[in-house]
Amino acid sequence: MIRKVIFMILIVVGLQGAYLEEHRWEKGETFLTFLEKQGLPLSIYYNLDAEDKELAGEILSGVRYQLLRSDDGTLEQVLIPIGEELQIHLIRNEKSNEMEFHTTPISYQEQNLTATIEITLSPYQDIVNATNNYALANEFVNAFKNSVNFRKLQRGDRLVIFYSQRIRLGQRYGNPKIEAAMVEVRKKPHYAFLYNENRYYDANGKEIEGFFLATPVRYTRISSPFTYKRYHPILKRYRAHLGIDYAAPRGTPVKAAGEGRVRFVGTKGGYGKTIEIDHGHGYKTLYAHLSGYRKGIRRGTRVSKGQVIGYVGSTGLSTGPHLHFGLYKNSRAINPKSVVKIEKDKLKGKALKEFLAHTKKYSPRFEMALANPSVPPKEEPISYAMVLDAKESLNKKLQTALN
């Protein structure tokens, strides 16, 4: 079911008005089906260059997006987030009355928060009950995986989380980022600290996560690197590339970067022939523009790291044979180069000394959090109004509301 929230935008002078609708992107919906549903010309998509068409394929199901309509119901603007940094922005040109496609940075605020919670059921359920933040609960469990046996916890043990959370339009946006956390197991504290390319380490500098990927293809060069958001100096616009493009001859074997289970095999918009693999613990890899799949690779197939799953091609929106390789954690695109060829390790020497200096500052903060326990307020339903000057053009109203 689509969740719909209406923000009334009141105009100080005159009776003109506009309203902002919020929806959730439906599972299986594409940018083309969205345009068709809204009565917008499909040429908006077909006239895009290959990079923007590929970007439109990154819209995640469940993401909240906004529509701004004039008082007569005419659709004037659309904002659809892509990842956590960039958004598709459709805006009606006042002269031609046609919708134009743009990509713009997402406007958000960032809050630094602390949660101190006593264990009564389990860390996951207690975090959800206290904060109503499922993403935070999931990130906490992932931060301690392979280092803490949660089955040994007992009632009265406590946990502390220091984290940051982005806020967009008065709501939580994207995944929280845990900077440091502690959980007691029979009153003995265990720690996790975010450090060194967004990886978690314990108090002694030993890596906790250790997610190890192999390079998925033998390539000639990286034709396009990963970037959340970059401003193109010639095109005068923002672009994004949520993966790494490995240029390689057509037919080059593509290998699973890690052990996991195939969750998707088929054509995926501008990505052409695509395979997605679920590696557990919130990790997923994507392999796009394939020429074909290895026999026996289908949804549900269990694959091992290094196993051939397909072959380099140029299907979908591609200017030449290459592999588009994407890595996602909890549905958020992350740079594969930050984890490719990185094994579980322990910091040593100067790196360990710098790490211990980094974690030392948290000691008094943990003591204070335990002595004065608190949790951030739960997210409340959206209900507020914004007042705008009637002299502003309609094309500025939505951006004003979002900043």
C-alpha cells in the first residue's frame, strides 16, 4: 500500500496554493512505469543519456518520494532520492510547460544521538522498542557479529550506541551510522568502534566485520569509478555512479565476489542482464551489463566466492563491454574498493596507536551514558505546515520547503 502524506503549503498573499504529496516507491515499479502512472511523457526517460538512465534504475523500493502539485492538481515537481546523496528532480519549465529532468543534492540535517538501553528481550528487539528505528537495530547487530554471543546476554545487561542520523523533511532518512557502541554480556562490556574505511574494530583494534570480497572480473582498466555525488564542470550538473565499471573483453568470465545466495537473475532496466547476490548481514552485490549467465545460475542458487556466474557483455544502456559492479549494505550503495581485497585483520604499530587514541575519547562518554541513560524520541507521524511568500515562483517552493 502506498503511504500518502499531504503537506499543506499556505500562501500569505492571495488564494493560490500548492500541496506536497509523499508516496513510497512500490516494489517492481520502474521510472518508466512511474512516468506512465503520472501521465508524464515517456520521452523524459528515453531522452536521457546512458548514465542518467542507469541512475534511474537505482531507485529502491520503499523509498519515500515527493510530488508537488499546484492548486488545480497539475504536477509541478517531483523529488525521488537516489542513494543518500543525490535525487532525481523533475521540474516543470514555466515557459515550455514541459517537465525537465535534473539531478540535485539531497538536502538534509544530521543529528548526533545517544541511546542507552537495558536488555529485557534481545538487543535487536529492545532497540526497536525504544527507538522505533529498525535500521539502527540491524546496524547494531551487524557491528558486533562474530564477536559477541548475544545468546549469553541476561536481563539487566545494558547497551550504549553513539550514532548519527540524517533527517529529511522532518523524518529519518537513510541508514544510521554507528560511531561507537558497547554491549554488556553478563556485565562484561564489549565494544565496537567505526574506524578505517568504515569498518568496525573491537577495543583491541581487531576487526569485527571482516567482509572479504574478491575482484569479480579480470579487467583491463576501471572505466568509471564509484562516486555518490560529483559536480560535472562541463555539463554544470550533478552526476553519480553507484558502482565500479570494469572494462573487459566481451565474454570474460564474471565471478561471485563473495559467498552468498543469488536473489535476482534477469533484465534490470538500464543495467541489462543482471545478477544480484545476497551475502547476508545486509550485504548485496550486483553484476550488470552481462552478455549471459552461467548454466545453472538462477534465483536461490548458492554460490561460493570466485565461482563463475556470468560473462561480460554490453546489454542494457552500455557504450561498450564492461562489468558494472555494485556493493550495497542495508540497501545503501557503498564503494566496493573500500572492501575489495581487504581481509579481517588486526591493527598494528602506528595504526593501532592512532586507533587507541581515537577510542580513548569515548571512555568518559560511555561512563556518562550509563550514569544518565536516555534514548532519542521515537519518530512521530508527519504533521506540520509551512508558510511561503506568494511572490516566490512555484519552481522555488519545493526547494524552499526542503532546505
